[in-house]
Amino acid sequence: MQKKKIITIISIILLVLGCSYIASSNILSKKSDKEITLSKAELKRFTEAFNTDEYKGFLEKTFNKQDEIDWDVMLCSENGLVKEVTDDSEIRAYRRIKCKDRIPNVLYSVNKETLTDYIKKYTGRDECRDDTLTSWIYIDEFDSFYSEHLASLKNTYTCTAGKRKGDHYVLRFQVNSDSDKHYGLFADRVISFTKSDEDFLMESNAIQWDDHCDKEHCYEAKLSRVQFNEPIKLITYPAELDDRVSIILTKNNRFLTELKMSCEKSSWKETRLIKIIDVGFFDFDEDGVKDIIIIADSEFGKQVLLYSTGSLSTFIQRNEDSFEPEWIIDENTMSKIGGDFTVESMKNIFSGIDGVYSSYEECYTAIAKKYYFDIDWNYWKYNLIYADDDDIPELVVDHPGFFMSLYTYENGHARCLMNHWGYGMGGNPGYQYAPGKGIYHAEDGSMSGSYEEYMSKRDKGELVPDYEIEDAEKYHNCTEKEMTDEEIIAEVNKIKKYRFEQIEGTMRFEELMGSLNGAED
């Protein structure tokens, strides 16, 4: 009996002790889950960490989840992963894929296994695909990625605020801008990660695009299901920030491009836009894709800037600078058009019936009118050529000696085959076509050598090369067909026998209208 009492007492003591341990563990757990504001000393340590090559790249671009981390940018930070290629067999393999006889730049490579380990270190995921690096070429033979370009990241950052909840951190960084800009590309970053031992497992980096924006003139719009499967956001920043209006485009909080908001047209004087009046989205260039229309006040009166977004995705892929307006309408031109500075007026003037045209004559008339209504209307010349073997001509719009555009008509819309292609300088005398063959020719001669290419249409987009010739002796096949060197030379020699004519504008606007109206009759 006494023994039972002792056992019972011991059990109770153990139970109480156990409950006390559980209770204290819960208290500790709750304490660790409490959100803590980081001290100045901690912020300073994170400032130092995220200005090293190891972590700086994570602040460069937005990523909403680990899948969206731009590992190309991380390799730009020269953090020891990349090596210069000296092996001739690797260089030859790269040249073969890129259709190059020489590589003017240094060739860099990163081993796929090395990159896989690197990605796992910062995400915890053991995953690296052949297309993980979008601007690098993967060569299976060497299990490595290759690129000629490796830029350094120039931004530096200051950690201005942060919170911790257990091992999870959310930090805010300010870009150290020489011009003291903290909006647009220089907006603050808010990065989230979990600390694991000595490493950070990255979760997201949100660039604060909306900071200091003009909320009245920020919009979301669906431009094209083909180019952008999600709406793009147009974000406007007022002139008070930098003496002129600026606008960027983002998608899913990720930067796409900046719209050029200053005009350098006929007078070659820069015109600053100082206030947005209205913004609209509709297809004004007959290609079936919604475009962007900005109506604004400038130093020299009201203006309409028309941005043709049909080539926007290609522009973004080329990583070029600000996206320029295709046409600009000032007050003098508007009086000639008979419209006013509203989106509805522009839509009535420039848009077809539901954006579809019943004939090439109607479509080309609409295109030519935009050039005729442009500030530089007097520079443009036009032509109709029959490059293909069908009954529909192509429309040439030429700024003689500078650049030209070429359009064709397909399925009720215009398709731009050449979008402001430059010529007349740098050894490029212009472009030619073989009537009825659908083949186009370009050449460029300079002190460094000569270059030719024969081009044609694909299913969509602008003209692309089929064959390239360097220094009149090095032939390259740019098609998807498997061809020997002898077959490539034979095909090019066959093409050379075709009759080629210069693509050039020969008519004024009124003459073109007469030709199109005559065609309609």
C-alpha cells in the first residue's frame, strides 16, 4: 500500500514537471514567434552583407517566388562561379551554335553542377534546368553554360529597416542613388528570406514601384494574349520629382521597360513632358495588339505620344533602353487632323472597326495617315512593292537615308516586317527584295569587313535571316534545316541569281492615297 502511494506521488511529480517543461517550451516558442524590430547594429550588418558579390544580385530585380530569381544577374556579380574559357573545343562548339567565325569578347562559362549547388544554397532546391540562364547558351557536350557578356552590378544599398520573426527576416533597402532618386528603377527593395545556419534562403524581393507615383495616372491593361498573358501596369511619376514626367511598365511587379517621355523630333530639340492629361489603350497600328496612347502637356504645348506595342516583347528581350513613341502629334498637327487631345478622339481617328480592316487598301491608308499626322510628316515617303507571290503588296514607309519600315497585310491586320530599320550610315546602303520570291537582302561594308544576309518571313514578327555571309567567303545557315557547307553555298548562289530591287519610298502621301484608292476601284 505504501509502495503504491510512493509510485503515485512520483507520477504526479513527473506529470507536473512534464507540464512545466511543456509550458516553458510553449512560452519559448511564443517568444521566438514574436516579431522583433532589428537594431541599428543589425541593419548595418545586413547593409554590409547585401553589398557583397554574394548577395547584391538578389536586390537587383523583383522576384515574387524562388522560381522567378534571375540567376543571370547573380552570375553578373562576379562571385567566383564564372570562369574564362580557354579550351579551343568549347570555343568552337559555342561559335558553331552562334554561327560565328570569331568571338570578339571574352567567353565565359559556368558548370551546370556548380550552378546547381549554388542555387540549392540559396533556395534549398536541387534544381537547375538547361534554360535556367536565359541569356546564356547551354552546351550538353560540356555540361556548361556560356556567354560573352558579364556585367558588374553597379547599385549599392543601405538597409533602412527590418523585422525578424524566428529565423524569418523582412528587410527594406534603399538604393544609394547619386541623384537622390528613390522611385522607378531606384525605388526601395523589400526582401524576404529565412536564415539557415550561415546562409539565407531567399523567398522574394519586391521593388516598391508605387513609391512617389502619380496614383491618378497609374493603369492596368491587357495588351495581348500572345505577348503578355497577364495585364501590364503603367506607372507614372510626376514632373515634380525630376523636372519631367516619367513612366515605366511592369508585369506581375517585375520591370518591363521605361517609356521615353521626351521628344527629339523635327527640330532635334528635346521636349520635356510636364503633366499627364490622359492615358489610353487601343490598337492604333492595325496589328491586333492594344497600344499605349499618352496625352500630355509639354514645354511647347499639348502632345500625343503613340507607343506601338506590337514589338514590345522583342524590345524587352533585347534589353534595350527606353521604349520610344512610334508617332508624336503636336498642336499644329492636331489642327490639321481635326481632332482634339482626348483618347476618344484619337480612337475615332486611328482605329478601324473593332481593330480589323477589310482590305489592305483600308489598312495601309490607316497606317500612312499616322505618318502623315506625325510631327515629321514631311520627311516620309511611301511605296507599294510585291515581294511575295500573292496579290497583296507590301507598304514601304521610308525616311530616306535614315530608316524605313515595311508592312504587310494578314488576316485583317497589319504585320510589321521592318520596324524603323536604319540605313545610310556605317556602310549600309539600304535593303533590297526579290520580287515575287519573298526574299530580302541587306549588306553592310566597313573597314572591319563586309557582311550580307538574306532574310524572309516566319510565322510572326519581323524578317529574320536565312543565310549570312561574312567577308564574301564565310557562309552561315540560320534556318532550322540541316545543311552541309556545300549545300549552303549552293543555295546562296541560287538566291543571288534572282533579280533584286531597292526598297525605297518613291511617293508622297497624296500619291499613295491615289494608288490605294485606284486599287480599291
